[in-house]
Amino acid sequence: MTEMTEIADMETIPGESNNQLALTTPEAQPIKRRKKKSMVWEYFTIENVSAGCRRAYCKRCKQSFAYSTGSKVAGTSHLKRHIAKGTCRALLRGQGQDNNQFITPYNPKMGGSEPPKRRYRSPSSPFIPFDQDRCRHEIARMIIMHEYPLHIVEHPGFIAFVQSLQPQFDKMSFNTVQGDCVATYLREKQSLMKFIEGIPGRFCLTLDMWSSNQTLGYVFITGHFVDSDWKLHRRVFNVVMEPYPDSHSALSHAIAACISDWSLEGKLFSLTFNHPLSEAGLENLRPLLCVKNPLILNGQLLIRNCIARTMSSMAKDVLGAGQEIIKKIRDSVKYVKMSESHDDKFIQVKNQLQVPSEKSLFLDNQTRWNTTYQMLAAASELKEVFDCLDTYDPDYKLAPSMEDWKLAETLCSFLKPLFDAASILTTTTLPTVITFFYEVWKIHVDLGRSITSEDPFISKLAKSMQEKIDKYWKDCSLVLAMAVVMDPRFKMKLVEFSFTKIYSEDAPTYIKTVDDGIHELFLEYVALPLPLTPTYAEEVNGANNGKTNESHYGNLLSDHGLTDFDVYIMETNSQQMKSELDQYLEESLLPRVQEFDVLGWWKLNKMKYPTLSKMARDILSIPVSAAAPESIFDITDKQLDEYRSSLRPETVEALICAKDWLHFGSSDVSNALVKMEF
């Protein structure tokens, strides 16, 4: 290449005009210079140091490098190395304001045959300096949210991966990441505590006892409550390790710790659990409730039966009764699904027979009864395909008989009502206590009819299942009925109708128990109103603002003008306050629409029913299941895994609670509500 061509290919130096750099050919013709394209000039400037000698200066550390002497140009490779290998300390500290390029330093110890390529940023994307603390925070969140072991930060593979992303990241130890996870838990807990400080109603707790391989018990305590906007919430409050889970005081000790931890004294409305408990254990729990009268609703605010566990136990009865046919169908499904060629033949037969079913075959998870039901239901709809499959596939010799298919359909008829009811617990965010009055009543009535069947298999199975649903109904029907009364579509009418179907001539006694319980509970709310929380006080004040500001009555109708009069009304006219409930019950029912927001209705009518709405808020927050949504269909007891069992109880609680709070975004919600309160 000639000297003239080399000069023509040189890049224009920033800051110098074309006139200053113009070079001419022997014929004195000017040559256009192209602008510099190398991103390295984002970091360097060119300065003349002497005649014919120019040097490149790093904008950040001010170190100089050779650039050109006379007509000889040094190029830019050595300048790129200055940035790429991280020798510019100022750049590593994140100094400078115009960093638009980042070149990953190459570390030969990390493997690989070639240095990584440059990564460019657009001019609009700012340079973000490395932040060790932020990375640690995100790793803690990652471990919590995805249940990774804390020791992952010490695994060689994880270390190599992180170092490939950012060589400056300092290695973390187990103790460090454990501390970071606990710190995340404490931050989220503080946010949640601010949130529940503004909750105007009471709290309902569920208790789910988990076992471990060390014979220790872990009580998962979950709080259920309705916020000031009348939205139902569910949060894991505590995970309490109990060394003697079968003792009389195990649950009461855990609940007392929760009440103290979250300042819930006088705010605990109901308890739902599913752990065998003696009468002595129940008596330990009862004083913790805010409703001190144990006679109200026969003490059923202590819900000792979780509906999810009751239905899982009933489902186990069904699966046990049909285990032989279930195995036959499972083997047939396994034959089809474990081979692509078998699956293709099955689909071919289905298409030729024009079977209308849209369901697909799949193998069940034998620890979750819903998957077994769905497997049986799908296979039953495709039974014609199984019956003809052997003509296309001579190796298939597992086809169930017609009697087998008939039995499978019987099993499905028992499982379907349970499946439909349990599915409600996994999909809705609305109060379930109303829905399950109807669902349990319906299952109870259906099983009563099945017991009279002439088929001994059906009759025997129905009797076994009804014994369990009877126990649940006996222990919980009154509190479920109380919730139905708080639904303006049903009130006492659905209670009267349902109890008549079940109890016949004894129905009036049970109906009176519900009516008396509702009125007695209402009187407790009249006599002992909850103190106004900041949120609720703001609600009331907001409702009053604008109505009295321009009134000529002045302070007479203000919050402070007739305080003594309000006290007088409450003390002397309790009958008038009681009529608030009677007025509600006497009004006509609302039309039954499927998409009805019962909490939204009470929100709109809280000024009309100021005391009754408080009671309704608490009743409608009662949970019927102590199981987490993902555990509704489990047929085995929950057990803490071996790794978590090896951790300190405080760490176990931090990991489990923080995951729940991060999932619900407690920080964002609580911060928003706190701002509203102030």
C-alpha cells in the first residue's frame, strides 16, 4: 500500500477540522477523510505534544499512549487493551459521565480460548457501575424466591458462572448469604407490619403442621384479613418450630408467639387447623380468641377441621376402593405415553374412530389425588380407543374390560364433586367460607343418596365417605352458615332451606342456633367496638368531609362536638343498634348473580350498616382450609425437606415467609397504603 493510501484511510481525529488535516496528492487534490468509527474514541482524546507527534490521552486516568509520529500511525489496538483488560482504574471505579461502551475484561483462569467480544451500548443507555451490595441483595432474593440451597454460593459451578459475568464480584460464604436472606426477610417484615397496622378488622389464622426427619414439628401460621379497601389478603406470618408437636401446648405456644410477634392481641377472630388435638389442647387455644364467649356458635370459631384435608381423606377412600382398576388404567396409559410410536398409533386409532374427546392422556402423580382423577376421566372418555388399540398394535395386551371401565366411571362420579370443590380453593381470591357451605351441603346430600344404592360397592364407599363429611359438617356447619347469612343473596333463607334437607324435623333447633349465634356475636361488636385504625379513621373522616364544612351548624356536627352524646347513645339504646342486624335480615334478598363481590357490597353499604359491616368483614375472612393452594390436593402429610431441616429454625422461617411476601409484593402494596394513611 502506498503512503498516500495509508493516509487516505486514516480516521479523522475528533476536534480537528478537515482544513487542519487535509492532505494533498502530488496534483494537490484534497481527499475526504472518513469520521472515526471506533468506540475507543469515547474514552480517548488526541493532543499534539510536538511537531509531527501526537498522543492519545485516556479521559479518565489521563494516561498517555503513542498515536502518531509523522506519517506513521500507531493504531488503536493498544488503546482498546487499556480498556478491555481493566487497567484503567478510573473506569473500574465507574468515574466519568459518558461511558457508552463496556468491554468485558478477559480472565485466562476462567477458561476459553479467546477473549470475549466487545459489548456496545447505545448512546442512550447509560453506563452502570458494578455494585457489589446490589448483587448480594439480588442473590438473596433469588435464593428465597426459587428455594435454592444457601450453599449454592460456594458451589464451584456457581462461582465460575458469576465470575464470567463479573470478575469483580467477591465470593460469598454460606454465612454471608444466610445473613443477606435474613436481612431481606426483616425488610419485608417491616413493610408488612406497616401494612397490617392499617387493617381495620380482625385476623383469622390457619395452622398447618409440617413434620421433619428429625421428629420436629413446624407450624406454618398464615394470616387472613380484609384491608381497608375490602380486599381479602393471605400472608404467611410465622413458621414456628415445635420440638414436641403432639403435646397439648404445641399449637397454643405457636399462636401465642405469632400474636406477640405481630401485635395481634385482641384481634384474633378465628383459628383453622387440622392437627389432632385433645380437649386440653383446645382449651389452651380458646382464650387466645377475641370473642371470649365460648358458647357462641357452639365454639365453632375454633375450626378444627381443614376442608382440604377432609376432602383429601375422602379421595383416598375412593382411590383405595378402586386401586386395582386404577393400576390397570395407569399401566395402559403408561404403555401409550412412554413410547412415541405407541402414542402415534393411539392418536391414529382415535382419529379413525372419530372419538370426540378433547382430553389428553397423562400419567398421574400418586401423591396428588386430582391427577389420578384427571387420568381416570381422560382414559374413560378414550376407552373405545383402548378397546381397539390391540388391532393396530399387537403388543398391547393391557386393555381393561367393560366392567373395569364401568368401575372407573363410578370412581370418577365420586371424585368429581370433590375435585370441583377443592379447585375453588386454588383459583379464587374471594371469600370461600360462603361457597363451601353450599359445596359441603351438596356433597353431604349426594352421599346420603348413594348410601341407599343397591350396588354394594357404591353403598359401602359412600358410607365411608359420609362419615368424614359428617364430622366436618358437625364441627363447622354453624360457622359456615354464619358466613352465608352475611351474603345479601342468601341471608337466613339458604340456611333454613339447607338445614331442612339435612335435619328434617330437627332443623328448627339448628336454625335457631345459627340465628342466636349471629345476634350474640353482633351484640359483642356493639358492646366492644374495635378501636379505629388510622386507615379506618381516615375513611370515616373522608366520608364526612365536604358534607359539614359549609354547614352553619359548625362544631355541633364535628367529630368532637357530640362525643359524649355518642357514648350516651351506645349505653342507653343498644336495642336500636341491634336493630341494624334485624333490618338487614328483614330486607329482601338480592338477585343471585354468579359474579357477585360480597365484600364489595359491604364496602358500599358500610355507612348504612356501620357495626354489622365490621362483623361481616371479619366473618367473611374466615378460611376453610389450612393448606396452601399448592397443597390442596396432597394426600400425604407435608414434610420439611432434609436440607431445610438442617438449618436454624430462624433461617427456615425467614426463607419461607420472605418467599411468600416477595410473591405478593408486600413492599409495594404496603408502601402505597402507608402513604395513603399519612
